[in-house]
Amino acid sequence: MSLIEAVRRGLANGSVIVMAGPCTVVYEGRGASRLGLGERLVIIKRDRSILVHRPVGHEPVNWQPPGSALELRVEEGRLVVRASNGDESLKILFTEEPSLVVYNLNDTAEFEMFASEQEMKRAVLAEPSLIEEGFKPVEDERPVKEAGRVDVLGLDRNGVLTVVELKRKTATGGDVRQLVSYLNDLEREFGRRPRGIIAAPSATKTAIREMSSSGVEFKCLTPRRCMEVNRRLRGLDSYL
């Protein structure tokens, strides 16, 4: 199979195409630019976005956005890749046959921009007032007999045992039931029922109904707020 056939087949299959070799790059659109001959990395993603990277730097030197129309052809024995999007076009001319790698990548993970639940817990342990004034953490990841592990176990300002369950996403009815199971186990262990608090950015209607019927409380706490606390603490640590 020829290089151009391999690239076309990869694009048809939704693969990620990576080519490396000497090339020139010409851009025409809102402006115009020409990049002289040099060895570069060209990446074509399954959404038909295209990136041209030099050997240094994290940003592409040229690129075209997703949905670009791609054309591949051979001119005088040299591979030409043209990416067009509206009035903009990018022409990449390889002066030698590039090395080629075709990847069938699968990536469905969610990108977490702010703090994870572990980082939220770190912020609460460092600054307990994120939950409420007077809250004093006693233990984190405290195992309970049957239900699992409590995120944060502590005492409120009145000395009442309090369980805090942290969620970085919208709290659900399942999250409330999970916390209730922790409370049930701890009530059997200590002979009195602790307070239960779910700290999350928001809660579903079902979760709110279940919290109301089970006596669980809600505290609005966002990953962004926890991230700010952790950043400030890191700044203090570096200063000290």
C-alpha cells in the first residue's frame, strides 16, 4: 500500500494520522504566511483538524480547525496535504516521503479542569470553614463497617459528630443514599446518629427530596473554590 493510500484509509477509518518529515507550509486566508523547509510533525485528527509542529515549543506553528476539508495528492513525486476551512487553506508539501504512523485511539474520559474529589478533601482538611464555621475534621477516609469509607469525619461547633461526603459533580439521589448508609453504620457503632452533609456544586431534584426526607444537609462547595484554597496554600508553602 502506498503512503497516500495508507493516509486516506486511516482518515476513512477515523484514525489519527501522524507524519514526520521535511516540508514547507503555506497558509492563505485572513492573512498569508510561508514557512520554509524544515523537519516537522504533522498531525491529522479524526475530527479533521490538522496541526503542524516544529521540533520545539508546545503550540503548533500552523493549524486548521476541526471540520477542515482535506485533500491529498502527489505532485512530482512529493506528497501534498491541503486543509481548507472556509476561506482559509493550509498547504503542506513534503519534499521527501515522511514517516507515517496511524493510530486508532479511543478516549472517552472526562477532562477535569478543576479540583478532583481528593483535592477537594485536601482543601476542606486545610480550611474546615469551607463546610461551616466551627467544623473540626477528626479523620478522613474513615472506614465504616459495611458501607465503605467516609470522606471526612469531624465535629461541628456544638461537638456533634458530622460526616461530610464530597462530590465534585452534581449530587444525585444515589449519593444521598450512600451517605445515609454511612450514617446508619456510624449510628450503630456510636449509639447516636451523626449529622450528614453533602458538599457539592449542586444537587438534582431527586437528591434534594431524599436529603429532605433523610435529614441530610447540603453545602454548596465547588471544585473551583477548593482549587483556589489549594493554590493559596501551595503559595504559602513555597514562601515558607
